[in-house]
Amino acid sequence: MRLFVPILAVLVLASCQPRGETRKLDEILSGARSHFNQELNSAGPAAIKDDTRTRLVALGQSLEEAISAGDGRAAAHKKIAEQIEYLTPRSGYTSRASLSELVEQHRSISETAENSAASSKLLVARTYTLLSSEMETTRFGL
């Protein structure tokens, strides 16, 4: 019994340690960005309409502004919300709720006085991921 409690304590503490599945925010952002760019470049002109492609390229630029701009971060998030709102009716039915939620989050972060670079990066990464997912499936073709 004396040996059982310390061994159990060691096992419990060891199981709580991270096992290499944690990633830094910059790694998540760069992975989401590269996946977005890959999907945008791999989809031919017939797959994504020209107007939608132009909007997606502009949205990608706005997303980059949101993570690089210091004082202009709020304006960039407001612009992103408007661009996603335009794309939402053209997206697949299952993506519309998620895109609408992203619009609300971008608006919320644009209206708050304190929006940190980390929260902007995380929201931009989520936006890249959802847009990439949409380009893999319906490609904003509705």
C-alpha cells in the first residue's frame, strides 16, 4: 500500500503532461494560410467563378492586414466581416451557419477597444480553415 499511492500519483501526473500534440498559434496560422492558398491556386477558373475568386483573393489580403496591422486591425476585421457576408449566400448550406458566426466574431472584434494580436491571429486562422473547407467542397458555387 505504501508503494501503491506514490506510483498512482506519478501515473496521474504523467498522464496530464502534453504529449506533443500542442502547436503554437503561429504554426496553426501558417498551416491554415498555406492550405487556403493551396486550395485557391489548385481550383481552376471553371471551379470557382471569377467574381468569387477575386473576392477570395481580396479576403486573403484583408486577413493578412488583420494580423499585421496594429491600429488598423479593427478596420480590417470590419472589412473581413463584409467580405464573408457577401460570400455566405454562395457557400454550401452546411457552411452558412459557420460563416455567419465568423461574421459576428469579426464584427465583435472590430468593435472592441481591446483586440489583441493573438485573438486576431486565432480568428484569422479559423477563417482560413473554414474558407479552405468550403473551397474543397462546393467552392462557393451555389
